[in-house]
Amino acid sequence: MYNSIKYFEEECIKRFEKLEDDFIKNPKKLAEYVLGLTEELHNLGLKMIQESLEEMNQMLRKSPKRLQHWVVESHDTKQLITSLGAVTFEKTLFTNKETGESEYLLDRIMGLEKHERITEDALARMLKESVQTSYRRGGEETSLTTDVKKQTVKNKIHALEFPKNKEKPEKKKEVEYLYIEADEDHASLQFREKKGDLIENENHRKNNCLITKLVYVHEGIENEAPQSKRHKLVNPYYFCGTSYGEENAEFWDEVYEYINNHYDLDKVKKVYLSSDGGSWIKSGMKRIAGITYVLDEFHLEKYLIKLTSHMKDSKEDALDELRAAIRSKTKQDFEEIVDRLEDCLVDETGLKRIATGREYILSNWTAAKLRLRHQNRVKGSSTEGHVSHVLSNRMSSRPMGWSITGATKMAKLRAYELNGGDMLELVRYQKRDLQKAAGAEYDVLSSAQMIQSEKNRHGELGKYTEYISHSMSLQNKKIVNFNAHIWGL
């Protein structure tokens, strides 16, 4: 880092003083002062990164341990995209004496896969922006100086794997009531398996709709602040996906696993599931024992309006009568009211609308009754607002087309972020232990093992080894620390 310090002393300090002097002469130009300092600090940071990389590469070239198995093949100039900016530096290609295989050893030590040119911090910035806006914006925000193509962003997101929440708290939470809410959004596909495979029906509409699923678990509702009229969920946790068939069962099993790991189910009096009664949701109910199904408030009102929209001035009275029948009467009482409403219609469209509303409410009769009674801690539903916030805002509120893989990964990424997931940790989760080059399976010794080895080798005098390390120069400390990594080559 010597050259960077020298650059700071000889160049940066003068420029800092000049920027400050200009600002004091004209205090209204604070923006120019801030921008000027930012640019200088930015350039200094890039120089420091470049020098550190080249210094580590130089230590590799000079290492006696490296010489045992690797010879220098060539020196190349490479560019690495960091969140701070693009760094151009020199690194060495080495060839293994036993196998003839070539490798940039510096890449292996830093955990970079072959041909990887984006650092973890830059990838984390990419994901953080992409989950909110678009692939294009994600590419623009990856680095302060260099844009990444949106195709690259897409490829990174398509390849994401997500960790399952296996956390098991030492003590499970004890709550009387637990709430699960489920709903779906509809994303538009560009294709299903390959481009051009979407089929138009007789109404000239393509089968390009993909259901994206949202399930969230929470402990109830509370005020955002003591005097606030706004409410928030208590300890929500989100699950998103697009799975079907057996995958849908796995999706719900993941929900159950989270609940079982975090809550003492023996202390829970009721688990309420609020939804619109979709088939994928009802099939999921079977995966979790003891669930009480409650019809989603939004969809109940939606179908009640279908039954009464033609009643004009009498609409509110008809709605009240229907709600009362659902709340405390029988299906027969409900159907008699619907029959009277149907008698007021003659057009085919209206009759179909009445039939749809009738069938929906009757097929969810008990769930609708529980919703309107609001007994035993049944809470109001917030699924529509959450679908808009969690899924629609990013995936369907604007015209855009997805692949099934892209929609699935984005839905999961949205849930990961809402659950407080760290994007840098997610990037590192993708990393697999890099395979050593064939014939290069040599023991790796940590710095602690190296010090212990020296203690043992020198007998009684070895106890002074650790004290000697504290008096080393900064440069020698860097060499010792880096050599711990070279020993694995």
C-alpha cells in the first residue's frame, strides 16, 4: 500500500486543500466541495484496491512454496468490477508442473470462479436494486463507474439458490393465535418452455398467465404507534413462489417447518388461514394440521357485489341482508335471497354474474361465516395490499414479460428481502468450494497452525514465536498472513 500512501501525501492532500480553499472563498459552492472530495476519495480507493491486488500477486510470484508446484505462464492485465468501480490490475497465470493445468492462483485465493469479473459487494448492489426496479437498473447500480448488461443481471438472478430458514431458536415463541394469509398475483410470460410456444384461444388471448404465490405468517395486528390509526403485522414472515403439483406440497411444507421451528404449537389455540379459497391454497391446508380456514374479506365483498350490483338504490340493503344470512342463517336462507335478486335480471351476462357469486360463496360457506362473525380472534385480512406491495409492484403493475424461471426467482428474492435477508450473504451462499486443480491437492495450513509448527520445531524457544510476530513490520505481517493462503497451493 506504499504507493497509495505516497499518492495520498503527494497528490490528494494538495487537492483537498485546494477544494477547501475554493469553498471558503465561495461558501455557496458546498455542492462542488462535496463532489470534489467524493471524486478524490473514490480515485484513492480504486488505487488502493489495485495496489493490494497487485501486491498479493507479486507475493505469489515470489513464494518458495508456490515454486514447488507452479511455474509462471504469463502476465495479464485484467479488470474486476467492484461496487466502488472498475479496477484494472496485473495478475499472473501459473501452470501446474505435474498436470500442465493453468490457473490464476490469485483468483482461487480470493474465491473467484473462472471468468468471474464481478466482486461479491458489486453483486449485492446488483441484487438490491434489481429486486426493487428492473434488470437494467440493477446493472447500472452494480458499480459506481461501470454498467453491467441487463442480460448479465438476468443470468445472475436466474442462477440464484435461496437458503431455507432452518433457524431453530433456543426457546420457541408461545402465542395463543397464529395467522397465515395467502393470495396470488398474475405475471405475464414471454414464453413457457421456448419462445413462440404461447397459444391463442378463440378470444385471441394467449395462455401467458403465470400465478405467483404469496403466503405470510404473523402473530396478529397492532398499531404502528400508540396514537396511530395505521396498523402493522406482528412479526410477519414471507414465502413466495410459482410451484405446482408436488412442488406446491414442498412449498407448504416449508411454511409448516418455519411455524414448527419458531412456535410452540402445543400452546397455540388456533391457526387461522385467510385466503380466497384458491385450489393451490386449499391443497396446502392439508399439509398443516389444525388449520381453520377463513375467507378473505376482499374476495367475499367482491362476490357479494357481483350479486347486488344491479340493484341500484337498493344495493346496500341487499348487501346487508346477504351478510346477515351468511353470518347467522343457513345456506337455504342465503339462496332464497339470491333467487329474489336473480328475478330482477333478464340479461344473460347478469345471470352468469349471479351464478358465479352464488357458487363462490356457497363453496366457501363456513369460511365466509367465520369471516363475518369476527369471533375468536379472527382478524381482518390484508392479502390484497400485501400482494400489491410484495409482488405486483415489481412483477405485474407495469407491462413486462417473464420466463417461468425469472418470475420464480424474483418472487423468492422479494420474499428474501422482506424477511430481512442480507444480499451479500445471499451472494456468498451461491459460492461453492472451488475445486483445486487436478494434482494440486496439497495440505492447507492456517496461520495458527504455522505458528504452532514453529513453536514445536524450536522447542523451548518456540514460545517466543507469537511475541516476535507482534514486532513485525506491516509489510512482513502481510507476507506472513498471505503465505497462510499460499500453503494451500
